[in-house]
Amino acid sequence: MDINFFKKIRILDGGMGQELLARGLPSNSTLWSANAILNEEYHPLVLSAHIDFIKAGAEIIVTNTFATRQKRLNDNNIGDKFNYLNKKAGEIALSAKKKFPHVFVAGGLPPQNLTYEPDERDEDKITENFKDQARILNAYADFFYFDVLSSIKEFKCGISAIKEFKKPYLVGIHISDSTKLPSGEKISEIKSILDDNLLGVMLSCVSPENYEINLDELKKLNVPFGFKLNGFITTKPKDGYTANYLKTKGNPNRFLGKRKDLTPNKIFEIAKKFKEAGATIIGGCCETGPAHIKEMAKLK
């Protein structure tokens, strides 16, 4: 894959997990989007979501692997399904690519412990977890995407874990609010761990407002940059994400909220503004569907 791919405007897909729930995927404890891979009857739902994002204009689809990390599966007593679930998610994404050969598949590597919270475990363990998931996805991915990580340490471990696969990677930094990662680090601190396999740096699963206040910091990295914007009211709820998720065991928007103002037309206006500010990596995250991506794709 051309390392300069994201120096031009590129359109990514939207938020698969929330899109699957919106399409009728039932909640199953804390499995979230992984339930669509666990139950074969929902495999067509995953494929159709990939395809609808592509038809809307997405040039890149991310494997449905955000919730197929070992931690989430072990918590639900199905750790033995790890290989199958990641392999099947890769196969479904590849099936979509075969129908639309111009599309690239990003192997989604999520935080290997908790969501929106830094991983405090030893680096060796984090690296091992990333490598186990990347090893499976490698057969299906054109590049790897570090999806919504919350600390520089996690990115360092992830980059180390994929070196053996000799594929480029896209960085997706999460910031819940203000100008620092959940770990307390600044965006600029990531520069020290990036290497020549970097495709670009995004802020992922962030609000438009939060993206805007971090725009100058992103520009200073001097690499292709952009966003996957979410439609949640917050990603930093009272008592924390994990505690709330364990209580609800279902749809995250029950405690994160869903914004009503971010219509497809509004998302177009926001994305246009950010494109004019230099963003070339354009896409959506949770609560952004094909209709949002269709509007973003007009910026090509």
C-alpha cells in the first residue's frame, strides 16, 4: 500500500458497532458488535453494513473487531472463540472488498483492555495481545488501524506488535475532552514513537468540538491527519465508561447519550470546515451511519 495514500482526501466508513445495533442486532451482555460475529445469523448484517458504507462513498472499511479483543471475550466466558471471531470478521470484510475491489480493508486493533481508559498493564502483555489479534487479521488487512487508543504506551506496544507483518498503520487517538489523552499525555508526545510505516494520525471517536480544539496540535505532527467523529453526547460519563457499561450491558448510547444535532447535513458542514483546515482522513465513528458518510464523501 502506498505510504502516501492519506495525503489526498480519503473517506473512511462510519461506526459499525452502533450501526449494527441500529439495524436490529440484539444486545448480548457486553459483547456489543462481537455478537454479530458470534451469531452466524447476523453475518449478513455485518456484510450489508460494510457494503452500505462503501456505497455511501467509503474507500476504507474497518474490520468489525473492536469487541473481539481477548479482554472482552474473556469477560463473557467465550475466550476460546477469539481466533474464530477475528478470522470471521476478516473474512466478512474481505467479502465486501471482493465486491468492490477499489476498497481497502483496515485491520481494526482496538484497545486491548478497557475502552476510553489507558491500559495500565505491563507493556509485554499489551504487546502480546496486539500481536495475537494482528496475526489473525493480517491475512485480510491492507493496513492496520489502531482504533481509539487512550495512551502513548498502547500505541508504542501496538506498533511494536505489528512490525513482523511489514504493513503500514493508521493511528486513532482518543481524547474524551480538553487537549489530553485519557492517560494525561498530549498528542505531540506520540511523535517520538512513530516510524516510517505511519500512514497518518486521526482523532477517533471524538466530538466535532473536541476535534476542533486539538486541530493545531494535530497539524504540528506534520503527517496526514483527520478524524472519525462520533455522535455521542460524551465519552466521559460520571463514574466512568466501564462502570456504566457493566451496569447496562447493552447499547452505550444509553449512558453516553446520542446527539440529535449531528444530522448528515450538519456533519457535511463540519467535515468541510475541517477539510479546509487541512484534514485529509475523513470518517465517522459511533452513531455515524452511511447517510453521514454519503455527505462526507461529497468532499472528495
